Amino acid sequence: MDLGLKGKNALVCGASKGLGRGCAEALAEEGVNLVILARRAVELEQTAEQIRERFAVKVTTVVCDITTEEGRTAALSACPQPDILINNAGGPPAGDFRDFTDEDWYRALGANMLTPIALMRATIDGMITRGFGRIVNITSAAVKAPIGVLGLSNGARAGLTGFVAGLARQVAPYGVTINNLLPGLFATDRLATVTRAQAEAANLSTEEVTARQLQGIPCGRFGQIEEFGAACAFLCSVHAGYVTGQNFLMDGGSYPGVL
């Protein structure tokens, strides 16, 4: 299927590895030119070169912390008028909510709610003017089924979800869609971090926690970043123009609810 994205420009946050990289690669395969961001220069440049070699698209790198105003300025200077915006930032640390300070909450809200909103504010009017725009926010399955040790993430991402629900309906008449991708357990560094935190909290080995995690996934395995990227690319495609304001859950069937 031709997704109708060849020649479009995308700004992809947190793209040096993990889910962000999966999204960047899937868009590049469709002929999208990329501006990819991350904090670590070596990993980012390696990813960019590999994408260029595989897909023959233009890939610009920006080493920055997208959760800061300076980082957003650098990113938007490199890609001021993206057709596609993929919001993605590392999740806040796990822990007992009793131990979280006000500063912990401010950082979580800044990274996982206010930063995506700031990037949408900076780019959405251009999308409206051009009559096409796709925004995908990478959030978490915890939005639908909160995880106890991820209180900071639960709160911040739920706030973003509520905001998007309203904004998506306002911009839909102009050919701009906004959707959220909710990953469950994917084989990424983030999963390893969460697994260690859960093991420590329960006084278990990481192997025991991993076995329990897999028991809760009807598919019987962890997700792969390529699968995630493919879903992202579809939501960005011309074929998904009638899909907006949705929370697209990818968790291998773990969430047992109907809605």
C-alpha cells in the first residue's frame, strides 16, 4: 500500500533508538524526509546514517533535549514546517509516589505533557494552512491501565491525552489529525528499566518479573519496534484522514477491557 507520504517532511523526537527510531524508519521507508532528535550525538548520528543508507531519504540530526526551550528552538529551526510531528520523550522514573517531590512532578509534566503541547502549538498552524498535517504522540498503555510504579508517567500522559481529545476535534476540518499511540511492553531499553524497578519493588529477580510480564500478554511476546513504526506510518498516511483524536493501543492484547 502506498501511504501517500513521499516527499513529506517529518520531525521525529527521541528517534535514536526504541519506538522513536521505529517510527522514523517506517516513515523513511515511505519516502519521508526526516529531522530526527535525541540527546546523545553518537547514537543519533549512527541511526541517521543507517536510515540514509537503507532508504535514500534526507535525514537531518539535531542533538538536543526536546524538553527544554532551547532544545525545541533548535529542533524547530531545523524543521520549522513539518508535515508530520512525532512527539516522543523518555518516560519519568518509576517509584513510590510518596517519594516523588514537586520537582519530580514538574519534570514529568514538562517532558510528557507540556513539551508535546509546545511543539503542537509551534507547528499546527502551518499544517492547517497547507491543508495537511499528522501528529502522533507516543504515550503509554498506562493511560488506559495505570501501572503502580509509574505514577509520574500515568499522571502526565493522561493529562496530554485529555488535551489532545479536545484539540483534535478543533483542527480536523483542516486536514490535520492528532492521534496517540499507546505502547504496551515493547523490547526497548525503557522496558528493561521498568522491569528492574518492578523487580526491586517486589524483591524478585528480573527473570521472574519478565516471566510474569509475558504471562499477561496474550500474544506471548514483547512487541517489536518495527510493528510500532508501521502503525505510526499508517496513522500519518493519506489513508488515515478519517482517524483523529484516538488512542491506538498496541499491547499484544494485555488490556482486558472493551473500551
